[in-house]
Amino acid sequence: MVKIEEEKLEKIKGGEGVSAVWIGIAVASLIIFLSGVIEGLTNPEKCNV
């Protein structure tokens, strides 16, 4: 094993892009859900069962 110096350890970055993707997915999901709720309130239709 190689001991990593403290300077190199501070420069290591990981997982930053992944969290941005999950935040984007969450925001998009929220927008889609809210648009469905608004459409249901403004244009109520009877279920075709």
C-alpha cells in the first residue's frame, strides 16, 4: 500500500457529477408531477372504465 500525502488527499474529488444528476432527476420528476396535478385540477375528466 502507498501512503497518500495530505495534499494529494485534499485534491481527490469524487461523486460530484453523480449528485448533480440525481438533483436534476428529482427536479424534473417534481415538475412533471406538479404539471399532472395542475392538469387534473383544470381539466377534470371522468374515468373511462
